[in-house]
Amino acid sequence: MAGSPRVGVLALQGDVREHVALLVGLGAEAVLVRRPEELAAVDGLVIPGGESSVIDKLSRAFGMQEPIRAAISAELPVYGTCAGLILLADEMRDGIGGQQSFGGMDIAVRRNAFGRQTESFEMSLDVPMLGEPPVHATFIRAPIVERAGDAVEVLATLPDGGIVAVREGPLLGTSFHPEVDGETRFHQVFLESVREYTSGR
Ligand code: GLN
């Protein structure tokens, strides 16, 4: 049936409001997800930027880790920005002791990959899938994808070859934060996956 896709933003910690505003601006119905029953009611999930170790801890405390893993296995479209990308990685490097990810993408991601000197920076980034204009990308204590499996599409790389945007089936991840720059095209790609997912049911 036509209508707004109903998507969730994981609202345990991080820049939840920016994602909600952007998704609503694109015509989606955006709801906050903190509990398993809220997750069960959405057709896509955004995992925001923030602090991946905190989102990990809270997701376990709220009984959300297993439901999110199950939803990913059931091919729910998920878009992770920054900390969200870390949480989608099968392999995490430089996590704090005991830190876990949800996994789902066949990638290895290093947290805080730019070190203390370069905590934050902005740059113009070519993303061939999105065409022109280039993306104005804001990196904040950002991760880098250090390994991407064969099934993973690399969507964007830095001039030094570092991978900063990836897609694997219905899973999308960026090291940077389109939601803070009003860059809507990644969320549009995510919403296309959501529409495909709902039409296939
Ligand atoms: N460094 C953070 C982490 O490890 C990610 C930062 C961000 O989401 N902007 O989770």
C-alpha cells in the first residue's frame, strides 16, 4: 500500500533528533526506537552517531541487542552513521574492553581512526553512486572501514584510499554524518531499501 514508510531511529544515545528531522523532511514517518516492540513496528532503522560503546551497553541493558541482530538477519534495512557504522560491523577494532557490535556487514571498522590530532574535519567527498554535487562530509571522531568483504559495495573513499561509505544489501553505513549537513541523498537511498522491503512482504 502506498503511504509514508515507517522508519525508526535507535534512540538510546547519539544524534537522534537530526536523523528524525531529516527523515520527516523526506516524507517518512520517523519514530524513536528504544524497546523491542517499537523495533517490531518499523520497516527500517537508523543507528545514529554518538558513542558506539554507550549505544552497545544500553542496547544490552534494554534487551535490544538480540532483537536488532534478529532484525538484521531478517534483512531489515538499516543505515548507520559513524557510531552506527561501527555497530553494523562484523569486526570492530579499537573497541573498549568487552565492546560488542550488532554486526551484519562483512567489514572491519577501526574506531577513532583519525587519532586525537584530527578529531573532526569536513571535506568534499565524491560519491559516484550519488553523482553531483559531491557530498559535504563531516567527520567527528570517525571510524574507517579497513576491510570490506566481496559482497560489500564501497561507495566512497578518501584520497588516501580509506573507505568511508559502504553498502551490503539492505545495510548502509557512512563514517561521516550527512544528517548534520542537511545532505539527504544517503537517507533517500536508505528509504528506497525500506520501500523495497515493504513491497516484498
Ligand atoms: N568515536 C565514536 C565511537 O566510537 C563515534 C563518533 C561519532 O559517532 N561521531 O562510537
